[in-house]
Amino acid sequence: DIILLMTTKSTLKADVVIIGGGITGVGIARDAAMRGFKVVLVEKGELGSGTSSYFHGELHSGARYAVNDPQSAIECSTENQILKRIIKDAVHDTGGMFLAISKSDLEYADLLFTQCKMIGIPIEEISVENAIKKEPNINPQVQRAFLVPDGFIDGAKAIALNKLTAENLSAQFLTHHQVVGFNKRDNRIDTIIVNDKKTNEEKIIECNFVINAAGAWASQIGQLAGLNIQLVTNKGSMIVLKNQLSKSVLNRCRASGDGDILVPDGTHSILGTTSINVTDIDTHETEKWEIEKLLNEAEQLVPGISSQAVERVYAGVRPLISSSESEDGRVMTRSFQILNHKKDNIENFISVVGGKFTIYRLMAEKAVDEICANLNINKTCLTALVDIE
């Protein structure tokens, strides 16, 4: 006798499916669950295993972008204050210091101070003597110093706390599950096909709405749906030094460049970052010249830093909004966009692109607002008012 073995695909149902388990996706899961949606999040690896695990940990005050990217600066400033209030267990309120060392730094300093004041970012100039007293390892040749409310945010803890809140509201997280296809009906995605990478089982998720929050991989998800999502993927390399060399986040007082930021994480210092556009977003590595350049440039911030013991090096990929003006990663905006694919004849699909870790909560709010508007549902965002514990 011949026995035919029939296999059936398991089926899940959700109001909202989120693709991508970085901080943006997990933040969206918390927001959507708090508004009463049944949520399923799909992540091809572990939560936070992409860009959210490979950044320098700075909770931006917005000052870094005040001169060249004021919209992003305002977003960072607002969210900095919110996150310090609602997610205290993941945030270290270190403060930040901008240091003007060279002649060109001094010219930039006035721009920085004026622009921060103009857009409402707290900034205070202190004497060089007080700066050195506060941070004795900084360059004694510093000419001017400014305090801003930068901080450090523990990415892994922030993701875990957001996930816990969402799970307590019945959100489901499918890690090691990769989206492999969409089924459409009448200009809507009605099911998503995912592959369990551990068992090789295919699963079907029936849904009312889909959010592409895949970060650097958002274009790949878009392709599965027949969309062309334009992103610039930009690699930044960082060095973790064994010793903590400052109490505050140290910034070179100039337009963003290599080796001009040093972030204390409580036990180490994280030095960053380079900026290189890349096409391979899965196997990016830190190159020797990047390490050398970071250390050489950082000598201006903290003399002797290049002789410090190195714990490890790593690189992450920034998903930046493509612009016709420039594809230079240093000058491209760190703000974000919500792409509603109604214009591409898919009624229930949006993509969240660009952004930064600091503004993840805002990105989530605007994404879920878009869902509510599409579904004609009036549900207010509460994520800025409720602590994450």
C-alpha cells in the first residue's frame, strides 16, 4: 500500500502583522497592543539582532543634528525627554558635552549654540576650566565647551521592556520566522507566508493590516510585495574600549564626522562612527582603516585614546531615506517617513523607513496612527504617558 502523507500549514490570525523585530517594530507592537489590536510580530532572527544591536547607544538630545537636520533634531529632543521619563530602567542620564578644539570648531560653535536655542534644545556654555574638571580626560587645548542633555540607552533592555508590555497585552512574537511571500486579494494583503527557520515549517498569517518595519531590510520586504522602496544603507563602524573614559557623552563641536563621538555605557566607552554606503547589509564588517581613522580622529577629543585597550569592534547599517539631493550618509536626514502603499494599489500595507533609535516611540506612534486612519478607528496613542516597567 502507498500511504500519502498530507501536511497542512498552521494558520494564525491578527489585526496587525509587524515585519521586523528591531526597536521600531517592537515599539509598534507595544503601541498597537495598547490600542487594542491583536498583534503578531515576525522577525527572521532574534529581536534586535539587526541595526538595533549595532549602534553606539546614544540617546540623542538633538544637538548633533541642530545645524544641518533641524527636523530630526526636534524629534530627538522631544523623544529624549519622553524616554527618560517612561523607560528609566534602560536610560542613563549621562549628559553630553560638545567640545570646540580647532579654529573650524570655533566657527561651528556659534552655529550650534544659536540653532539649539532657536529650536528649543537645552544648551549651556561652561568654562573650559569647568569642562576639564568635569571630564579630566578631554583635550586640554579645548577652546569652548557646551552641555546638552544627551544620554545612554541600553538597546537590549529597551527592546525587552517594550516586548514585555506588548506580550502582557497578548501580542505574539515569532522570532526566527522569515516572511517569504504575500497573498493579495482585491488590492489588499490578506495572508502572509512565513517560514519557521528552525523547523522549516511554513505558516500562514491572516491579517487586516501589515507594517513593514524591517529597517535596513525594508526594501527586501517591499520587493516581496512588488514594491520599489528606495533606501540608502549606510554602514557605521564603532569601537568598544575596555575603560570608560568619560562620564558624559563627548561630541566634537563640528559637523558630524568620523571619530567625533564617545559614549559611556556604564563600564566601557563606545567610539564612533564611520559612514560608508553599502549594498551588502548582511555581512558588513569593520575594516582596519576604519579603526585607525576613528582612533586617530578621537585623539583630538581624548588624547591617548589610541593607546587604550580595545574590547571589540562592530558595525551597523543605518537605513536612510533616499533623497535626490544627496546620498552622502553624513548629510542625509535622520528623520523618518511613513510610506502608505495605497498609492501602489495595496490598501493595507505601510512601510516605516529611516529614523533613529532615539525616536523609535514617535515612529511607532505615527505608524499606528496611520493604521487607525486607514481603518477609520479612533484610538489615541498612550505610549508617551505610560511607563515601561
